[in-house]
Amino acid sequence: MKPMIRKFNYVPVLAAFFVMGFCDVVGIATSYLKQDFGLSESLAGFIPSMVFIWFLFLSVPAALLMNRLGRKTMVQISNIITFVGMLIPFFWYSFASCMLAFILLGIGNTILQVSLNPLLTNVVSGEKLSSCLTGGQVVKAVSSFCAPFLALFAAGSFGNWKYLFTIYALVTFLSWLLLEFTWIEKEKPSGDGTSVSKAFGLLKDRAVLLFFLGIFFVVGVDVGTNTVSPKLLIERCGLAVEKASLGASVYFICRTAGAFLGTFLLSRMNDIKYLKINIFLAVAAMILLFFAPTATLILIGIGGIGFFCSSVFSVLFSQALKARPEKANEISGFMITGVCGGAVIPPLMGLATEWVGNQNGSLAVISICLLYLLYCSFAAGRMKS
């Protein structure tokens, strides 16, 4: 199958960022699955792990394989894996089949996150690259924001929320098809790329370890807040799971708005100062969540965490690259493994909730993550001074 599209060949690459956002569906899906299969809090807490654990094991190997197969090929492999995973619940809907679907979604998403950003550099360069990278993150955020509404649409139009997976399968297939017929010049093979030993050897560097753990915990905050938001509305306000999904939508709307504003502000102020201010405000939003009795206050707290944590990942990632610029390839391959924080934090939240007896247990776990990020912002400032 010979690629044919040459003009505007960056558009199909940007469109693939929509598929990248599918991993965030695990937040609202956890609430639906807990209801459908009568899961305990601790068992439900392991559902996000099925998606995010693969970032720990596959990020660096995927980068190595990308050096051999090429970036576009790796993106297409990720699309195929995601497509197959999203079809499974359509033919076989059970707790086990949904776990298998999330495993394949996580594997596909890991490969996609490793390969898609570099692929964008094959089709744009110079000043356009920065704007296109920002555009890609916006597309991903829109995808995350749409997930609760697509679940509601599937439940209302087709009688079951599980048809959300079928919609995702169709979108993934269209993304694969569009990219397959797009001409993209293949990059030259890299013979001196990263290796597993080199990547994990960077843990010996105090600065790299600091920022790696920061990424681990900020992804934990992201996935944890996304997961707990509908549960808080169900527990404290008695909302049905369909209406409680509004919490996840508010979170993603605020995260998108925060990312836009962060792009503007980070070009005009010190990034470490920006990090400190935002983490302080995120902690304040978390304190509000502990005591919020109404849906309005809960949504303000959830939206605040999404807004103020929206640029933390990019700041920490850039700081890690600045700490060891001569090891940029190794750091890029290694830092993405920190996304596995999304696999570790939710199970701890589930256990804490069962121990405490309410969702304040989950909030306490997220608070610990935020406190580390606060420490990280001050430690990073001392390193820079």
C-alpha cells in the first residue's frame, strides 16, 4: 500500500494524538465497571494499572525497536494493537475481557507516546514544530474530555456504555488509514540510540531521579483525580454514575485550559517559580476537596487540580533534559517510564478508601503525591541556583 498524501502531511500525525487520549477513558470506565460487575474499591483500583503499567516495561524497548523499524511503522503498530483491544468488549463483555482490552490499550498507547512525538519532527521543523507539538497535546486533551460524553452517548443511543469501545475502534481504524496513505519521509536509522542499561543507569544522577519521581507522581495525580472525581460525586451527592461522569469532563476541560495558559506564561516567567505557584494552588484545591459537601465545590476542587497541574509534566520533563543535555536520548526514553505512576497510585487509592471507609482515603494518597511535587519544586530551585 503506497502512501499518496504529501501536502499537509502533518495533519494525519496530529490526528493520531486523538487516539493517544484514549488511555484517559480508564477513569470513567472504572466507575462503570465497578457498577456493572459489583467490584470492591481495592479491585476497581487496579483497573487503571492495566493501562499504565506498560509504560514502565515497554517505553525503553519501544524506543529501541523504533530505531530499527522507524517512527511511522511504530505508530501504525500501536494503532493495530489499540484497534484489536477496543473490539474485544463488543464481542465479549465481561470483567476479564475489559481487562484484556485495557491491557492492549495500554500497550498500544505506550508505543504511540514513544513514537508519535518524534514522528511529528519528520513532517514539520523550525517554528512550526513547537506550535504543532502544542496542537498535538490539545488534540489529546480534547480526546480525554470527550470520553465521558461518548460513554453517555453510547449508553443513550445504543443502550450500553460499552459501545464506547466500538467508537474508539472505528476512530483508531480511521487514524491508521489516514496515516497509511500519507507520505512521510523516513528518518535515518539511529545506531547510537538509547539502551535499557544506559536509560536506567541515569537513576544514579540525583537530578534525573528527582524529576523522574516527579513525573511518576504527577501522572499519579492526573489518573488518580480523573478516577476519583465521579466517585466523590456519587458518594457525597448521590449522583448516578452517568451524571457523575461530569466530574471527569470538568477535570479535562480545566486541564486543557491550564495547558493553554501555561504555554503563554512559561515563555514569560521562570519555570521553577511557575511550578511552585501551581503546586501550592493544587494543594489548596485538594484541601477544598477534603471538606467539599456539594457538587459545585467538588467540581471546583477537581477543576483546580486539573488546571494547576496541567503544565507540571512538561516542566519536569524539560528540567530533566536540561540537567543532562548530553544524555537527551537516554533521558527521553527513560522519563516516559514515569507514566507508570498511573498504574501504581490508583490501587493504593482503592486500598486507602477501603481502610478509611470513604473517598477521603483516595484523596489522602493523591495529597502525598502533591506534597512530593511541592518538595520537588523547591529542590529543583536549589539545584538551579
